[in-house]
Amino acid sequence: MAIPQYVITEPWIPSECQLAEGPVYVPETGTLYFVDIKRNEVLAAPTGGFSPYKVKPSTGVGPEIEAYGPVGQGPDLDGYAQRVRRYRFTEPIGMLARAPIEAGPDTFVVLGQRGPAVVDFSKLAYAPLRGPAPAPVALDYAVEVYADKGELGDLCRFNDGNVDSKGRIWAGTMLKTFDGVPDPRIGSLYRFDSLRPGAVAEVVSNCGIPNGLGWSKDETKMYFTDSKRHCIDEYDYDAESGAISNPRLFISVPGVPTADGMTMSDEGEFFVAVWGANRVRRYDQTGRPVEEYVFPAESITCPVFGGPNHDELFVTSMVAETEVPGDRGGDIFRIRLPGVRGVAYKRASL
């Protein structure tokens, strides 16, 4: 029997990013933060004031879900664009991690090219979504992981990651470009126990494109995506120490598409961006596909849960590598999944 497949025809925000990634929802302000890696930007979009519409499955049998967009059907597009904040940096930003609650809702640990830095976005100049770019800001690294690794610091950048229940940041590095590189698997997965010197460990080496990462509900397993290997691996995980061991294949995405970013529900389900296939695929706790959400963008990059009830899925995308007529790559999509609740996003330890 075919699994339920829901077709979303329009984006929520026509953000026109080059490579949107790393979405994080801030419940205190109802704001979605996300990055545009190729433009060295972080964007902050208010999420209130929109009315969803119903979407029935186009294949299979399943309940109705809800979708949002386009933005012109909610607030006036030009007026809304003035409220979306764009921050620019002097280097690509791959990941955002929320800082401790006392730091305020707009403070993040930002993973740039060489390491993490603490940034309070409420204190930075910004520009609206439509208009000239803001002046770029340089990061002040708390830790620089490539300080003693020669040219790797110029070749690589941080990409995706996550924060565990103890506040440890897990973030992977990859090549900035694969052009002319015979072996692209020179990235690593790092664990930052804090942002103090000596508190960082390289836990997985020989990574191609490190991406989505999460943990089982009982915190005995960790899941880690390497998009170059088209798979998600499962590790044994010790929540107290952060140690991982015994890697084995968990989910494989063979062929041209590949697993990209992912998020999880509080029941331990996986919501995986399938890059190159226009969709987010939902897997149960055993790794069996159970639903798909199809978008008008070939290159879907990362989903994250948010919204007042944490049952909305915000989905980023990038411009397709080859021209696709009508492709909305680079825009942001938004759906609501009744009966599903995303796992709570953790805050990083400083």
C-alpha cells in the first residue's frame, strides 16, 4: 500500500535564498531564524498572523494536514518583508544554537567557518528581506577548531548539527566547495561540551557532508546523517558523558537524492529532508517510511518543528543545482501536522 503523500504547491515565505538551512524556532517571540549559507546571512521571520488551508493526501490514506502560504495571503507581502530581518556576516554561517535562557531570546551560538561564536542579534544592525544587504559583521570565535590544522581552516566550514539534553553542541564540518577535490570526506563531527578552551572533541572523522542529527526518546541512541554517504547512521549513546559507539546503518536513501537535515517528534519519529527529491519523508521509530510531504522545490534542506503548539513543520530549501522550471528552491515552506508534536529544542551550554 502506498504511504500517504501530501503535495504542497506554494511556499510560505518567498525568501529567495541561495541556500537556506538551519531553521530554529523561538517560541518566546514566535520567530523563525534560519541561515542563507551562500550569502553569509541569518534571517529572522515573524510567524504570526497567517491562516492555514487544508491539504488532503494525494496518494494513500491519511488525515488532512494544513499548509501556510503564500505570504501574500496572510499579511501584505511588502509590509511583511519589512519585518523579516536580514543579518550579514563576513563568512558562511552553517548552524544556529539557542543560548541559555538568561541570555535572552535573540542570543545564539553561531557556527561559522572555523568555530562557534556567541551573537546577540538584538544588538546587530539588519536590513529587511527586500532591499540592500546590511553591512557584514565579523564573528568573535569562542573556540577555533581549525587553529592548528593549517589549510583545512580555509577549505572547510561548519554545516549542520544539534544540541543534546545536556547542552552540548554537536556540529559537523565539510568542504566549502567540492570542485576539483578528489576525496571530499575530510570533514568531521565535533562535540562542544561548552565553549571553553579544551572542551571540544572530534567524535567522527572522514565526513563528507555532515547533516541532520538527533537522539532517541530514551537517549540511548544517536542518529547522524552524512549526505555524501546517502544515509543516517545509528550510534549507541551515553547521555551523561556524550560518548558514542558502535555505528551501524539505520536509514539509507540510495540513488541521486540523499538525506539532508532532519528533526524528530517527541514520539521518536524522524522527519528527514530528502535533497534532490522535493520532499520531507517521515519515518517511524524503526526507520520505516510512513508519510511524505512534497514541495515545489527540488532541493529541500532542513525541517524543524515550531509554532505555538510545536506541531508546525518549517522547511528550508536551496536553489536547484540545475535549472528547474517553476522551482521554488530558496523559499521557506510551512505545514501543520495535527496530532504530531516536535521534540523540544535544547539550549546550548556556554
